[in-house]
Amino acid sequence: MQLKNETSFSTLLYIFGFVLVPPVVIRNDDWTWEDLCHYLYVEKAFDNIVISPGPGSPTCANDIGICLRLLHECDDIPILGVCLGHQALGYVHGAKVVHANEPVHGLLSEIEHNGCRLFNGIPSGRNSGSKVVRYHSLVIDPESLPKELIPISWTCSTDTRSFLEISNASSTSDAHGMVSSDSRSKAEKCLRVSFNSHQNIWNGKVLMAIVHSARPHYGVQFHPESIGTCFGREIFKNFREITEDHRLTYGPSVTSKGNVDYSGNKIILRKPVDKLSDGTFPCRSTELNGVGRKGVGPFDLANLSHPSNGVKFLRLTWKKYNHLASEVGGARNIFYQLFGHHKAENTFWLDSSSIEKGRARFSFMGGKGGSLWKQMVFQLPDDSGRPFEGGGYLSVEDAQGSKTNTFLKDGFFDYLNKDLSSLQYERKDYEGLPFDFHGGYVGYFGYELKVECGAAYNQHKSRTPDACFFFADNLLVVDHSSDDVYLLSIHEECNTSTSWLDETELKLMELKTSVPEKLIEECLLHDSFTPCKVDFVAEKSKEGYISDVEKCKQYIKDGESYELCLTTQIRKQIGEIDALRLYLRLREKNPAPYAAWLNFSKVGICICCSSPERFLQLNRDGVLEAKPIKGTAKRGVTTEEDEQLKMQLQYSEKNQAENLMIVDLLRNDLGRVCEPGSVHVPLLMDVESYATVHTMVSTIRGKKKPNVSAIECIEAAFPGGSMTGAPKLRSMELLDSIENCPRGIYSGCMGYISYNQTFDLNIVIRTVVLHQDEASIGAGGAIIALSDPIEEYEEMILKTHAPSTAVMEFS
């Protein structure tokens, strides 16, 4: 079992009996004490418990929940406390939890240990390879440790180092750093004597691990599950072996499989109800698994897809035109000529305008199409500042213009999941296509939809709809690698019409015969820009933004968060504007692999996006991929300056810490919906260069569980961790209290969700949102303990430069 304080980190496999299975994850306020005792001592459902990291302090009941009582009373069950769980183990036995000399988040330390069994086989000391990642502002005061708590590990020095710095310094383990098992008890005894004699053995070193002298209770201040911690897997393996030995010594904890079923990636338990007169619990079974918008609780049913009654059987028809794109002027000319008429109303263009180094390959475009086309607009109720009670208002307009308005009791993600599950299809229809979008939903999820993914409330109501999507049944695809063009049309099985394919083919051939004239007409776009004299107005002044950075740093110092992604917005009244030509200007100035144009003309929203960041992708092989950006620097004027700025970004301690924290966050998000052990990081802290900035990007991948739907994958990771900070839920709550306006479309995600359950979504950054005669641009940055307020303000301004310049030159 893993008792989870709100946290942002991956879980590993723990032992239940002698069989490795995924842990049952339970939030610290999900169960009553009676429930917990029933599962531990009546059902004997669990062998051990891990108390996870989390924000806050063990002295606060809301932060630690039931965990203190667990540590106090369950003296016969192996428990491992991590970070906050470690501090709770100390606090419950009388140790003082105090502020560290300085907060340490996303940085590494070398540790030494006394050979305690938890560190069996792990090297110790300087240059031994025993590097651990730390995320904490609070520590146990070692001078306050009671005699029953034994220190077993501590930092080698007072220094902390960045991931790349310490990785380059030493990457191998030295044999002389190992502590033999024969010397463990002697080392523990000697250290306890020294400690109880109040001899100053610490010299500024930080206590990193403790063990109870008479109970199988351990605590580690660092994060063994972090991507940057060496030997983290060995620590969990050692804890598993400690559990096995405890089981052999004191008898089995787990009963027969008749009471507890761990098969199929879900846990079948018995659900306690009211006590009987004799004090026992009558039970009925319930299921637990790892997916759920509100967090996994003890009585959640397995989240399976249930198609709605209106099942549609879809077929796909497509045509391919070899090497056609350049012959008709490329993706820009194709979209402008085929979909740009009537102000490009009700159109989309998922535009891979930066394809260097294989960052992107395909562009998808289309407009209001055939009989299956529809537009969905969703708005949350106005519950600003109050706990979210669920639901929202959905408006759907079909291809004939008929509208329906519905209140969705279970929210938009649930609706979309059921709608997608109702679509049946033939896999053979898209065999041979090299891309994964074959028609389906195109649109955006706004940031405030976070309340459907675990956030308690929204402090601000979005000025724009919280989600807008087209169902696109006709689309054109450009393969930038091969220069091929594809036309696709999906239709119900009973409808075999190919009229859209035929008509669009004729239009493409007309472009082919007249492309020189068309390109001349297109080039006129470059000659009509007049700089605007009316500048953007910021939601926050420079002084206000700097003050907000200081607030974030105080929250971090107090242990409320590790990293807070602070944002703000700038706005400008624009009146009438040719939005498509503005987007063409933006993509020219700031090409990006996940750029996009969306025009929901029915609700007056147009989105001009030049995002370099992928939020989440699910391909046809069931592989999930996230590519968070954390760390941004401007481009240099000369080649030498540019390379210097790139290297400064690569080896910046602050930017590495930011990136590492979000990588660990995304590993946790993907771990909720991926096969155990499949989540990995093929690229860590890679630097990518774009027209105006260098960025630090990492790649996280995992294999989706077969019983998890595409929409559930999006829910598990939304909003993108690079826009929230870590831990995610607490960070969003704190940011809501600091920021003075809704984020809306900015900080959400946009892209496609294919009818065959694949998707690719970006993070909405470097984006101009046009709505109600106003252009708005959001920007911000990650605030950590190392942040300099003035530098954070300058980074935020840098991120607005490309989109704001495009607007100023055009409007």
C-alpha cells in the first residue's frame, strides 16, 4: 500500500505476499482509521506501507492526514516514509521538524550511511556514486532525535550540486565506499552512542535517513524514486526484503487470494461498512485501480469505458498524392487557398511549421465538413473561489446548424470519453498511413478544466469557453518529410459518398496549374504590415510580478511547494483584424513544431499558436510521450554569443533543477496510466533552439495500460506539469491565490484526438488568443528557491516577444 500525501512522484512495485504487483495508492484522507485497521488487520491485505512525499509539514493535520496515527500505532507493519513521510516518522516520536538552512529542490547531494539494511549493497561517501535528489524546505533537527530513532544516513557535506555537474563529477561506485553487512549493528550502536552523547558530528550535514530501533519503520529525506537518484531501485528492493524477513519472522500479513485479488492491474478488496454488534465488520468487495480524476480512493470502481447507446460504425476513405506539396506552394499556400476564404471560419490547422531535426513531420488542416462534423463548446459553472461540485454546460452544433444545449453532470472529460468510446472502426482502413490522426476531435482544453482533474476549485472564471472542439470528418495532411499530400474522409458505414475527396482533389490540381500566380498573391502579405503605436497592457506591473515571485519563494521556503509556475497575461484592444494573416505572420517570425491555428468563429475565438512544447502524445502502438520544457534563454546576436547562451542554459543549476522537478512530475503522471516499469526518460535536459529562444527539453515515455482510454490518459496528466509546478495540486491552489486573472486557453492544451484513440496535444504557450476584439498573450516561468525575481520578470517578457511583436506589426 502507498499512503499518498499530495505529491508528484512515481511509485514503484511493492510486495504483497511474495508476488510483485502495483501498489494500491490511497490518499491520506480517503480512509477512516476503522477502514485502515480493517484492511491491515482483518483482511490482512497489505504487507507494507510507503508514506509518500508531499507539500507542507507533518505538524499540519491537513498535510499528513491519517499517517501520524499509522506511524504511532502500527508498530508491527513495515513502513517506509519518504520526505514528508520521513519527517512524520521523526515528528510522531518527538523530534523537531524545522526549516532547513536553505530550501533544496531538484538538486543532488552525495550521502554516506552506516550500512543499515535499507542501504544494503549501496556505496557510501564522497565520489562513491551515492547521489540522491532532494526536494525539501524542512528537515528533522538531528539534535532533537529521541533515543528510539537512529540516524542511518546523512549528506557528505553542506554542498548541493546540479544534476549534470554531479553526473560529470562521478558516475561510478567505489568499492571502498561499501559497508559490509557484518558491521551494521556495530555501526548503528556506535552512532547511537555518539548521538546520545550530544557530540557534534554533523558540522552542517543534513540528516538523510532514520530507522526506529524497535519497529520496522524507516524514513528517507531524499527521493529514491527520482530520475536523478542513484540506487533508488535498490532502496525499494531492500525495503521489500525487509518486509519478506518480517513476514517470515512474525507470520504472513496477507491472507489467501480468495480475500484479495491482485490480478489484472487492479485490486479487489473487501469494503467495510458499519460494525456489527460484536464489533466485527461485514464486508462487500470493491475494486481499486490507478486511474481517476479525483484521485484513487478505496471505493472507486475500475474506470472502464462504457460506450453510449448511439454507437457509430465509421469507415475511412483516403487518397495519397506523391510529392505534391511543394508543387502547390507548400502547406501555407494549401491552407490559405483551400480553407482561407470567408475569414477561414470554422477551420483548423495543426501546423508543423518547424520541422528541423525531426521535431515534427505532419500538418493537419480542414474546415466545416461532412455529415459527421460538429462543434462542441463547454463551459464550467461559475463557482469561482468555491469548491467545485462538478458538471458544466455543453453546446453542440451539427453540420446542419442544429444546436443542443445540455448540462453535463459528470463533466466534459467524461462526455468526451463516452463519445469517443461510441465510435467503432476497422483498423484495416488506416493501414498504410504514416500518421496517427485520421479524423476526429480538434480543439483545446482550457487551463481551468483542472477542476475535473483533481483541483479543488477555480479562483477565477475563464473569459473564454473552457473547451472547444470540432469533430473533423474531412481533413488534408501534408507530410513534410516526403512532400506527400493526403486527403481523408470518415463517414458512417452506410454512407459511401466521396464527394469531398473528389472536390478537394480538383482544387489541389487547380493549385498545381496556377501556383506561380498564387504565390505572388501570397507574397503581397509581407508588404502590408504597419507597426502599431498602442502597446499591450499587462495584468501585473513589473513591481507586482516581482512581488508575486517573492510570494512564491516564501511558499517554497515554508515547504508548501517545490516549484511554482507563475504566469500573467498582457492584453491589447484590436478591433477588426484579419486573424489568418496575423497567424501567417506569427508562424513566419516564430516557426514551431506544435504550432496551430483554430478558428471557432461561432463563439468568436481565434487562436494563433506558435508552441514549441508537446504536452502529451499517444500513438497507435500505445506509447505515451511527454516533452516538457523547463529552462529558456534568448538567442545570441552572433554565433559565438548564441553558443555561449546555449551552454549557459545547459549548465544552469536553476534550469536543471526546474527541469528535473517537472520530469519527475511527468513520470508520476504517466505512471498512473502506464504499464509498471515502462515509464522511462530517453532524453533528459536536451537543449533545442528556435527562432527567438533556446529551450531545455526532456522526453518521457511509457506504455499505456490496455484498460485505460485515451481520454483517461489526458486527464491523468492535465494540466501539463510544466505549467503548474510540483506537487501539482497544491501548486495550482497556491497559484490561484497569487494570480489575479484566469489563464483560460493559455496553459491548457490543443491538438487532435483521433477517432481510433490516438492523440497529440501541445502546451498552449507563445500564443495569441483573439476574443471579443482583444488580443491576449500569456507568459510566465517556473519559480524555485534559486529564482531571482528580476530575472524571472525578464524571462516572462522574453516569452511574450514573438507573439506580441507579430500583433504590434500587424494590427
